[in-house]
Amino acid sequence: EENFRYILNATCTGISETVVQYRDAEGQEHLLPADSVVISAGMRAQTEEALRYAAAGQYFCLVGDCEKAQSVQQAVRSAYSAAMIL
């Protein structure tokens, strides 16, 4: 896209209405003017954290990144499938 810019190996440290603040791989802080922000972060399954809630209700199902690292589309589909069982 014409006005799209991406930054790799950075950590977002703040977002305001007009600016994104981030730290690059060398640890330097930067400010970037922005109207809209898309964040794509690393993917890692969160199974252990999710299993802490397994006994909280009558029905428990792992969906999205709780089950395995996956795309947003896959996470939404797995959540939809779980909701249809209810």
C-alpha cells in the first residue's frame, strides 16, 4: 500500500491518537506519526495459561492461540466452532 510502512524486530511501547512509540532491536526509542496502526506479533501457544480456567465452568474448550499458535482467521474459526457446540 502507498501509505503503509512496516517495522521489524521492534517492541511497541505506546500508541496515542497521532503517534506510535516503539523500541527497536538495538534498544533505541522512536516516535512515528500514524493515523492507524496494525500490530503483528510473534505467535506462541498459551495452553498452560488457558488450562488454569479449565474447571471454571461446565464446558471448556481451547480456541485460538490457547490451543496452538495460528493466524487470526484460524483462531476465529476455532472459536466459532466451539460456540456452535454450546
